[in-house]
Amino acid sequence: MAQVDITAVLQALDLVYNPATDNDVRRQASQYLDQVKNNTNAAEHGFVLGQDQSLSPQVRHFGLSLIEHVICHADHGLSDEQQSRLRNGVVQLGQHLRRDDPSFIRNKIAGLWIEMAKRTWALDWYDLDELLVRMWSQGLLFQGFVLTVLENLSEDIFARDDAAAVLRGRDLNSAMIEVMTSSQDYAGGLKIGSVIHKLRYGEEGWLVRLAQFIGDSLESATTTPPVKDVLLKGLATLRSIFGWVMTPAIVHSQILFTACSCLSQHDSDIMTVSLSLSFSSEYN
């Protein structure tokens, strides 16, 4: 199956999602789509479908699934140039998020960043933190995306025994510790040959940024739903980080004091997440 007919893909997806489709026809359409995932040009077709705003969210999601399949199952067969194009394409998907994108599309794109990071961050991808920090400055939409990436990387690397993360445990552990903490608490840096690659962008690290964000968000979180949603994501991310991050970094960032101030908020959702955060930090 050297080439893929995009029109045929769209027709197969329409048959799969149409409730009136005969079961045998739906099965054949699904089998065809499974073959598309194993096509040598699956990633290219995935970017075509995933980025096209004129297509339905279901079709775009399938396109993103093609990219995910390549990252998770076929990246070992890619040349260095193909790997670079794949990563650049994934980065651009995140950088071009739109507010009217459904949440499951945004989460799928975040998932691509996460899967790519587990395989190539601190190996030949050194500017992940810089990309995340730059996106962070672009407002709530991108802040929610960044937090999704950070929380899931933390969970996969330190808590879930994720197979891809386990294979690169030492490098990923060091990378996460470096970007989460300030240069004052952990110098970091990955030495490859005679070259030291800095993985942290800037000096402060994410604990300090999150402390600032939470403090700034509390005043408007109870009256502005988008702010509250991202604040809850921030607290959930902290809950994951507190399970493994070094105590001096917590003290220096003053993040625990900031998070505990959430307990005085008259909002049950914020208080509940804050309580779970305080319990997780008790045993750090």
C-alpha cells in the first residue's frame, strides 16, 4: 500500500461514523483505516488531515492518530531527517492551537508532544522546555496545553511505569527535575561527549512559574471559568510533581504556601484539589 487516497480515507471514516452503515461495511472500512496507519506515508497524511480546519473533528482526530501510530510504532524506521520533520510537524500542531478546537483535539495534540518527548527529549531534542515556556506566555489556551504536557510527562516518568519512559528512565528523570526546579536548586545539564546541553530554559523552572500563576489566578478563578479550569490543571500538575520533586526546590519556590492559600477559597473544586495536594506533599 504505497499511496493513500485521501478521498478514500474520508469515505471510510464517513462509513465508520455513520450509524446507518451496515456492520459488514463498517468492518471493511475499519480494516482499510487500519491499513492506512501502517502506510509508509502515514505521518504525512496525518498532518494533512489533522491540520485541516475545514474537516470534521472526527476526521482530524483520525489524522492525529496516524501521527501517534508512527511515533509509537514506526519511529525506529525513520531516518534522522524524517524524525526531524516529524517532530517539527508535531511542534507546529501545538503552536497553532485554536480556541475553537474541541478539547479532545487539543488533548490529542498534547499527547503527541508527550509521546515524542518520552522517546527523544534529552536524546536529540533539547529545546522542549524553551518551546513550552514560550507557549506559556501566550495565554490560557496554551497554558492549559503546557500543563497537560507537564502533568502527563511527570506521571509517565515517575508514577505509571510507562514502557517508553522506563526505557529512558535516567535521562528523563534528570530532565524533568531540571526543568521543574530553579538553577539555584539544581544545576542540571546533560553531558554528551564534551558538550553539556542545558534542558532548562531560563533560570526559574516550572515550580516558580506555577507559584506565580496560581497566586495571580486565585482572585479571578471563582468568577472566570476559563481561569478556574487552568488553575485546576495547575494544581493537578503540582500534585503529580510533589510526589518526587526535591524538598529544597519546594521551599525556594514558595509553591506550597501559594497552593495552601487555595484552601481559603470559597470554591469546592479548588479546595478539593488543594487538599489532595497537601496530603501528597506530606510524605515527600
